[in-house]
Amino acid sequence: MNSPLNSHPVLPLTPRHGVATLSGYGIQVRVDRGHLFVEDGIGADRRQARFARIGHGLKRLIVIGSDGMVSLAALRWLVDQDAAFLMLDRDGSVLATTGPVRPSDARLRRAQQQRSITG
């Protein structure tokens, strides 16, 4: 993970409570040999993580900022793992979001709509 030319160590990025947050510049979210690879940071201060398809514990990936890349394969990897993806601007506004798709329950939606009208 560390380049011999880079004198700064690359720090591990560990999710907390199933949530990994990326920020900085040159953010990368991609798939490499079936694993989700993520990298963030500013300048030489970088963090990296690699998540296997099994046992990763990742429930949500949050990207703060818009400098970097997210591959389509990475978005598909997150969907296959029932993990959500959120992209926020530096001011906190939502730029993009995905999440696990669940079957829709028409009875539940009807009850929620009725409740909002009468409540």
C-alpha cells in the first residue's frame, strides 16, 4: 500500500458502526479483484481500505466532496452488498444517494398516507 517514494505512511480507513466516511481530494472508490477499494485524504496524508465481499460489515459509504472518482463497478458492489452510498457537498447538501432496494408494501404506504392526512 505504501509507495517506496512516499515518505508518508498510508493510514488504514476503518468504518465505525458500519459507516465509512471519505473526504479530501482525489477520492477513489473502485473495485479491485472483487474487493471494494477506497482511498481519501489531502496531499500526502492518505487513508485506504479494502473490503472483501464477505465479512466487511459495511452498511454505508459516505463521500464528502466532489474531487475524485467512483466507478460504476463500485456502485454495483455496494448494491450487491445492500450498502448505501451517499455523496455530500462540503456544505452538507446531498449530491447523490443510493440505497438497498426493498420490496414495496402498498398497504404500508396507504396507511402512512392516511396517517399524514388525518394526523
